[in-house]
Amino acid sequence: MNKQQLKAAEKAMRDWLSHPGELGKAPLKIECTKEFDLHDLHYYIFRFKEKLLGDWMLGVCGGYEVDSLEHCGHVFSDLKKYNDKTAVDDSIEIVERIRVYWMERVRKQEELQAKLKENADFRTQEEIEAEAINGQFVKTESRFFITVGQIDCPTGRIVVADPLAYLPSPQFSPVLKETIPAGKYDVEVSVCRQNDIGLRMCTARLKVKQTEAVTYKKAASTDESAIKLKDGVLHGFPVDAGMMCFCDAQVADEYRAFIDKWYAENPDGNHYDDYFAAFFADSYTKMPAYQREGGDFIEWANPDTGSRLVMIASGLGDGFYNSYYGYDADGEICEIIVPMVNPAIFGC
């Protein structure tokens, strides 16, 4: 018997039993009764009591490699009565059950990683089939969509950027090359709800015309605003605060002036925690069925100019995103979209 390993196993068993979801406290008595090997790993069988006059119960801890003091996570008890005659078989059944559980967890994680890669490929392709986007704006049991608000476009030069991390500066806040007519435009977002990824914003859509898009092509940024690298140019936008926004270039400048003014008045503040978080919390209070707690979208009007922009949570979080022009049957821009999550990939 490896006394050091046994001591480590007993401590691990005590700690596991002390968890609020199990006994909630250390057992009154505990002792190792048997050992066994399974799948080239070593295990210790314990019997323990919760109280003095209570029954002995079975617990198992392992598996350990040779002289290792670190188990592989197989620590468990059904909190059922200990039977010395069947203790080994009962413990093996517990271990096999744990193994099946963790192998299934690994399998699901691998499947999820494959879906995330497929989703990343989806939102970075040069063209997207209209069906893949239009289908997101049809309500089903797991899909729905809402109009988040309107944006004001005095110049028709559209900026798509992370409003919290990058829009306060022109850097990494590209202006799209093709303009749209000046005006006010609705912003919609499709949403899905799925067990593996939860509730997510899928595609943000700026409606330029009421015609239907028949194709989507990746949008280029203006030469002066595109992200320049040593080996080329990136025409999308980075996200580091889990948000994206649509706004007019003039409104973006007004936003920067507001942020500068706010920090002059709040030098130790944080523009999200101390200002915008309240708007998102209010949005969640008003529409809790369509977003996660804390809020996933807002229409914000600059208090100094009245100009509006829209902020939306960026699908699966931080990363690099692209804008796409939606062209109708006449070849005219009828939408600008940012695809973030393709719900079909995740089975919803």
C-alpha cells in the first residue's frame, strides 16, 4: 500500500464529501477498506459515516498512476449503504459510470469545437447565400428576431465597429466603402436559443430598403480606415468588448466627442461599467425574453446631439467580424449585415 497516495485519496474523498452538493460537511468517520486496479489506474474504496449512529456508506477515489498523488477525477459516492461483499463491484460500477460521463463530455466538447470552426468559416467567406441569412429572420421555436432600434445617418457613410473597445478612437473602426442614402434606418437582429451555446445574437441587419436580398458580398472598408497589416489589408473589424454597432461616420465622431467629454468629467470612471451598463440593464428589464441577463442590445442617443446608434452583443464574443452588403434583385444595396452565429450549424 502506498501510504502517501492513500493519505491523498482520503483527503480528496473528505473534500468531495464536504462539498455543499454532497454531505455538505466532512464525514464523522472514514476509513479505507479495499483497493483495486482498473484501466491501469489504482483506486481506493472508503466507507464513511455522516453521523455516529448512521450507516456506513460507500465512496471511491482514484485513479492514480503508479506513485502519483494526483487522481484523475474519479471521486464519487452515491451516498448509499456500504456492503463489504459487493464493495469492489459497486466501486467499479461507479468508476465506469464516471468514465462514460467524462467521455461523453469530451465528445460533446469536440463536436462543439468543430461547430465553432464551421461557424467561423461561415462568417468569414467572401459571399453568403441569401437563404442562410433570410432563414434566420423567420420565427420558430428556437429562432426569433426583433427590431433593436433606429440609427441616424446624416452622411450615409457607415461605420461598423466594437462600440466599447474601439469606436472611441478611429483606429480599428472602419468606414464601409460604399455609402447609402442619408436617412434613418431600422436595425434588426436575429436571435437563437440552443442548449450548447445558450441565447445568442445571430445576425445584425441594417435595413436600407424593404426589398429582399438575393446575395450577400463581403464589404470593403475605405482605404484610409481599413486595418493595414504588413502583408495586406483587413476589411472587417475586431471585437474585444463583446459588442458591435452600426452608426454613421458623423455620429461616430460625435460619439468620440461625447466619450472624451465624459472622461474629462469622470477621470477615474469606466464608460461601460459607469455609464452604458445601465442602458443595457434597462434593455434587459424591458425585453428579458430576447437577451441574456445584463442586456445584449441598446439604441443609444447621444445626449449632446440626439444622434442615434445601435449596439448589439457580438454573437459568440470577441474575435474578428465582417460586414456584408445585401443586394436585391436589381443589384442595389438593400441591407448591411454582420453575421455572427449561423443557428443551423448548432442545430436550431
